[in-house]
Amino acid sequence: GGKSEKIEDDIKKFESSFRKSMDDDFNSAGAIGIIFDFIKSINSVIQGPDFKMSSYAVMVLKNAFEKIIELGGVLGFNFSRELEAPESRKTAGNKREEIEEFIEQRNNARKNGDFKEADRIREKLDSMGIILEDRKEGTIWKYKD
């Protein structure tokens, strides 16, 4: 899990840079930049082609996430509020699994040359308000605006 170790190192660097920024005459703009750079760095690792999700990676990402919430709180950000799920978000969680399942089925259909089935699944997702983007790292999805 070399990628997870990189995230672990990044957590330490992030915390130390953040504290230096705050000690530097409460440089909150710098500290905010450091939070966003840290998030960007994690995203680039987990979206990399050779990143593998494992129980270790889950633990490291959870630690990174908690560190972001903790240090964001120092600046008055309440990132965790975004995650407190009203019922609609809970059902969105189930919907997310369903979407991922459809994407997997579509990718399998494409691998097997069944493009008619792949198109049918894309249309089904489209009717659910989901836009797919096929990239070299894989298929990503987002809700239509």
C-alpha cells in the first residue's frame, strides 16, 4: 500500500504546514490554501490508476478526513455538517451503490463488445439524472445540474 503510506505522510505534512501557517501571525488564508492543497493531493492519489482500496487505505483516508474536519474547525469551518445526512442523503447513499453497480455492468458490457447493452445502461442512468464521463482512469459520474 505505497499509495496509502503517501497519504499518511501527507497528513503529517498537512498538519505541520497548517500549524506553521497559523503560527505565522494567524495566516488563515494560507491555512485555507493548505487544506485545499491537501484535499487535492489526496484526490490525485485515490484517482490514480494504481490506487487500490484496502482496509488500510480506508483507515488512512478516515484519518485524513478527520484531520481536515479538525483543522478546518480551527478556522470555523464545519465540514462535518455536510455529511450529517437528512433522510434524502441516506437514500442517496443507496442510490450511489445502485449507480456504481450500473456503471460496473456497463463497463462489463463494453469489455464484452455488447455496446447495445452499454448504451441501454447509459440511457437508464441518464433518465436517473446521472452523467457519465469515460476517462482513462475509468468511468466517473455526476448528477446533472
